[in-house]
Amino acid sequence: MKKAICAAATALTAMSGAAVAADFPGGAPYYAPAPRYYNWAGAYAGANIGYQWGDITNNPTNPSGIEGGLQAGYNWQRGQFVFGAEADLQASGAEDTFAPYKFSNPWFGTLRGRAGVAFNNILFYGTLGLAVGELKGQNFALEETKTHGGWAGGLGLEVGFNPNWSARVEYLYMDLSSRAYSITGVDNGLQTNMIRFGINYHF
């Protein structure tokens, strides 16, 4: 009886081993391929369009309008962490008139660092850096234009929808420091907010 039980146990063990081996070609275990993650590293370039609104310091005008331009940058990635640098150049239709003054911001550009956290193809980031732009002031027939330096910073969300293309939405605050204007008799600068949408090609 004992011999029969041992023989049955041996047969069952052999059958179960054969069944398991049958699940794996050649008897080797199967491992699922590792998941593929979006690669944010490398150079990119693109375009953006948005809206800006703000105010002129020491003046009642509040320039606002559509702005848009080009951006380019480079990312490095370490695990989930993405960091890099970006430059952009924008044309702006932001302007406002409060008699007898009119102020506008024809163009501006920034050079900023970026740092964020990626969840596969979704990137949340913060950005901070330098800004430069032009202010044009008018008082009746008099006109005065100056280039201002300053800083810019904000937050953004970027989504990669294939290995080479991504889209983003970004909030940016820019402060162009005050300079003396003879048409107003005081120092004037620009503090402005922007919401803009963009698209990038990743090389």
C-alpha cells in the first residue's frame, strides 16, 4: 500500500512539473517586458500663443493683449526628475490708454531654468530666470521707448503625446524693472501675468 501511495505521489509531482513547464516555451519562465517611459531628455523647439495682462508702475495704464512667439531649450532627466534651460522671444499686442498716457509692450524675451517631476509622459514644472523687454510710452505727440531688464517665473504642465511632440500650458509672471520716463516725470516699469499654450518638437 505504501509503495502504491509513493508511486502515485511521484506521478502527480511529475505531471504538475510537466504542466508548469508547458506554460513556458522551452521550460524557461516568461517575464513581461519592462514598461516604456517617455523620454524628456534632449533639445526641443516650438511655438506658443497666449494672453497677457498687467499694469505700469506709477501710471494708471494697464496693458493687456495677445502675445505669442518661439521657444527653444534643453532638458536633462534623472529618473522622474527633469531639469533644463529655456529661452523664448515674444511679440506682444499688450497696450492700454488712460488719457493722456498710452503704454505698450511690443516685445519681450526670457532666459529661464526649468525643473520638474515627470509621471511618464506628463511633466509638472516650475521655471525662473531673467527677462528683457521694451516699453513704449506716449503722451499726446510725445513718444518714448526704453528697453527694460527684469525677471520672470511661473508654473507649467506639459504632456508628451508621441516620442517627438508635446503640448503645454504655462502661467508666467514677468517684472520689468522701472526706468525714468520724461513723458511721465517718474519711473515706470511693467508687471504682467501671462497664460500661454505651446507645442514643442523634441529632437
